[in-house]
Amino acid sequence: MLDIVTLGDEVLREQVEEIKDVNGEIADLAQNMITAMYEGDGIGLAAPQVGLTKSLFVCHVNGDQPRVFINPQIVGTSQELLPYEEGCLSIPGVYGDVVRPAFVSVQAINENGRPFKLDAEGLLARVIQHEIDHLKGVLFVDHIEEKQRDRLLKSYYKKARK
Ligand code: ZN
């Protein structure tokens, strides 16, 4: 069972490394990450959140299937931006509006080593962008205006100490 690391852990701020060989070990890791995501009641989980600096994330939004993205790259985004309330398994209990492109095109490799391209909108587009941020050491709270972020995190740390 994989443990999910929380805000304050340095690994959440590290850059990931590209996965050179999509082998059975990586496929198992992806499966274990999907399990950990379900356990945490989340809709997305990136490798740094389980302490690994690998370019990999998983997601499963309502009405879709579980998906694995290895070495993902955003290759297109819409001009249209939308605010949406985000949360993160690594910052439990904290939610805030983040403005992001409404649509994204992403290229990645799946758990079987097959490259694919996906055009996503709605919640899926949102999760993909949130998770790709994790692979760059970026957290959703980084996108929130400073004063509001300080307020959110103050209450988070207060709760975390209890
Ligand atoms: Zn997150």
C-alpha cells in the first residue's frame, strides 16, 4: 500500500524524471497508485505524491475510466479559461478556486507502453493540468492569490498540528 505524502514534504517540490522503460514494474506502480487514489477518495494522483520523482500520474473522473499517463506533455490548451474549486490529496481539507484553460490536449504513454493523445475538457481537463503541475513541483495553492493562500494554509497547518 502506497502512502500519500502531504504538504511540507520536499518531494512535492522536486522535478520528476522521464520514465525510460515502461515495464511491468511501472504498470504495477500505476495500478497501486490507482488503488491509493481510490482509498483517498481522490480523482487524481501523481508519483511525487507517493514519494517518487517519476513522470507518471493516474486519474479517474466520474463517468470516465481510470487512466494512466506516463511522461505526459500538454501539447495544446484553449484560450478559454475557467475557475474551478480544486483540492489535493496532499493538502487535505484545503480547497480553492484555480483558473486554468478549459480544454487541453495531452500526449503521454499508457501503462502498456503505448503512446496516445487525448483531448480533454471539463473535470478531466482540470485534473490533467493539476496532476501535470505535480510533476513540475507545482501545487494548486501556488496558483491562488497570496493573501487567500496564506489564509487557506494557516488553517491547514493549524489542523495538521492537532
Ligand atoms: Zn494534487
